[in-house]
Amino acid sequence: MHTGGKEATDQLIQKCGIKEGTHLLDVGCGGGNTACRIAREFGSRVMGIDISDVMVEQARVRAGKEGVANLVEFRVADVYDLPFDGASFDVVLIESVLTPLSGNKVDALKEMHRVLKPGGVMGINETIFLEKTPADIMAVVNTHPAIYDPFTEKTLRTTL
């Protein structure tokens, strides 16, 4: 579940130029839906990571059921300390990960960039709030337990 749903993922996949042979890192993979879909539809090798061991196990089960376990691997990993060599992935995919991420988001992005091959693509689908979002709504957003430093278009661009 993320901003824009399947349609946004479709657009992100297209913009990232994912194809057979692409080695992709799916950051915050959750239950593995996007990772398994990319493996199934494109024949790409996908590494999915999530901080939750429960979600990683669900993703592994999904990969087995969908017959893509030979193309997809899932690991519990911290985005601030990725267990991969530098320049390992053609594409790093991030869908609705930065907004609920506590800590320094720039440090997380630097770590994701570290594992991206030169000339690789980082595809990001992230929630932003309009500058003119009413104050009462932002008060709720700013106290939500799963939202840390919500982005506007300007602050997301600055962070990136």
C-alpha cells in the first residue's frame, strides 16, 4: 500500500527502465508484492529489504507461491546500513519509505545511493503534502506515529 497504488508503481517501473537482467533493490519491500511482480513480469533479479522480519517472511512466502523464488531474495536490513557492496544495483526502488522513516533521511538516501551502480536509477514514489494543506490536517499529520518530518514538494526536492 502506497501513494498512487498500482498505477503509480506502473509509472515508476516504466520510468526506471526495468527490463530482463536488471538487478534491483526494493527498499521497504513489505510483503513483496512489487518485488515479485517485477521478477515475474520482467525476469529481473530483485533484492527486497525491510526492517520487519514479519514482512520479510511474508514476502518469501509470496515469492514461493508466485514461482519467482529463483529471482527474488528478501532480507531484514536497515536502510541506514545496507549489507551490500557499493555499486551493486542497477535500480533502487523506494515506494512510501521516506515519510515513515525516522532519523536522517539524507543519510538513508546516501546509503541507498552508495549501493547504486554508476549511471543507475533511483526511483522514488513518496507522499508529499501541499504547502497550502490546512493547519488542522497538518496537526494530525505531524502527530501521526508513522510519519516523521512530512514532505512538501520543496522539502522533498531539497532532501533529494
